[in-house]
Amino acid sequence: MNETMREFLTRLLDAYGPSGYEGAPARVWREEARSFADEVWLDVQGNSFAAAGPEDAPTIMLAGHIDEIGLMVHHIDEKGYLFVQAVGGWDPQVLVGQRVSVLGGEGVVPGVVGRKAIHLIDRDERDKAVKLKDLWIDIGARDRDEALARVQVGDVAVLAGETVELANDRFAARSIDDRIGTLVALEALRRVAGESLNVRVVAVATTQEEIGYRSGGGAATSSFGVAPDAAIAIDVTHATDHPSVDRKEHGDVDLGGGPVLSRGAVVNAVLYRLLTEAAGRAGIEIQVHAAPSGTGTDADSIYTARTGVATAVVSVPNRYMHSPSQMVAASDVEGASELIATLLLGLSGEESFLPE
């Protein structure tokens, strides 16, 4: 991973942007895109777009979602404690004792997630899983009025903490799901911009994926607007190479083992084959994930857009999903970017994605 990509990764991962409030990371993404893309724009739902290649050619869409999970303030009690609801899917166990950044109207308000100390919990309750309703955020306010001067109902919060680099070129951050996907989409576009392309490539940083199971999120609206001939959803997937994971149940995915291609009903067989061939040309090791029905990614919204879109899924292995310290390997991020760039450069623009 070169220094430009590494610096962009850190800025992108450290920006605060839970679902519906993605403005800060989206601005970072568009700023980077303007340094090389032919065109950069934003839509009303907050989706960000960057394009390269001939405008009259078939369009290939690269989609990664830029939102992260978070918390939303829904009650402030008389003592100034904030009670929250989940923005996306949380395991409340990982929240206990965490530091948080509340995105207040006047700026970031630091706080901590509170719970009764172990000494005050009845012995028969100690082994029970904590629920979100049993937790609160303490911003140090003396009372409700003081809290309301800094935070309002509807403000959102994310866990505090910067990206850290670990041994063997691995990174940990709270927002890897799926800022890494948006980085890969843009990095693939960077690698083909200015080259001789037979397709138009549109990279999209989509919004609201973490809450989009009801509406399809920004992937539904952006794919309708772009009207691509084919699309690649780029996300993270569970690495299964750490203790307590049953590979017979969850499959074989190793951190550092290379990008992961999904196979299943959502995935277009032709596009899947073209990706495997591109991996062979580039000498990239790939892993395969079985997805017999849905993929749990933006692909589930894209493949039925308009009259249907030939869609594939490229994922980066991720340890500790939906936690404060999700982890990826730089080699997998690099491999996913190069795989997609190799595919794009090898397209003739005359491919048929009809089922084989």
C-alpha cells in the first residue's frame, strides 16, 4: 500500500459518519476523487459519485457504503444522562465502558458509556448479557438543562478512537465496515483513470446501508440513477481465522488470504467468471464465499434495480465486525483494488452478461 493510499485510508476511517449522517467521510471521499476523476458529484440522499472513461460506453458501477454503525440520543434524563438507540446492528456487550463522540450541533461532545460497576451487580445477574436499555452516555453534565445546552434528542454518536496500525501491515478501526469498500472502489477507479477504457466506470460511496434493510439505502437510489450495465458491490466479510469461529458453519476466509468473491443467486455468473479470470491475469489469490440467497451487502439492492443489473460482490476479510476495533490486512485491500482495476482494463465494452 503506497503512502497516498495509506494516508487516505486513515483520513477516511477516522471521519465520523453513522447512517444518515455521512457528510464528513463523504467529503473526504469526494476531495480525494477530485484529484483524478473526470467528474465528481453528490445526490440528494448523500451518495457520492466519481466517474472516469468514455461517457457513451457501457457503465460499470463500483459501490461501497460509507456509513458506519452508531448510536442516537432518544432521551435525556433529569440528571443529564443520555439514553440511546442503535443506528445499525450492535452487540451491546462491546459498548460497556467505551468512550464516545456525540455529534452535537455545536461540535463533538466527548462522553463515556456507563453501566453499574461489577461490585454493584447482583451475583445472579453478572452472567446475563447486557442490553442497550441498561446503558447510558455520561457527558459530565450536572443536570438535564446543562446536557441540553450541548446535546439534543436525535444527535448521533460514534465510538471514539483513531485508526491504529498493527504488525504485518494490518489496520484496526471502528469504521472499517464499510469505509474500506469505498476506498477500494475509489482506488480501483484511480488505477484506471487516464487509461484506455472501453467502459465508463462510476465509483459510488453509498449511504445508509447499515439501516437499509427496510429501503435498500443509498444503493437503491444510486443504482437507479447511474443505470449501470454491471456493478460490483465492495464490502467486508467475516474472517473466520480466529478462535471460537466454526468454519463448517461460516466458511473459510483468512485475513491476508486475498479478496473474497461471493457466489450465489444474487451474483451474475458471467461477471463472477470475469473476475476470476482477472485474478488469474494479475496473479491475485482469491477466496470464495457461499451466499445462496442474499449477500448482506449493497448488491442485494443493486441487482434488482430498474430491469436488473449484472452484479458481483468483492469483499475484504474483516475480523471483529461491528466492534470498536475491526481489523483488515493491507494486502487484502490492495488485492481487491488491483483485482477490480484489472477487470475494468480488460473489458471490451461488448460483453454480454446474460446468464450462460
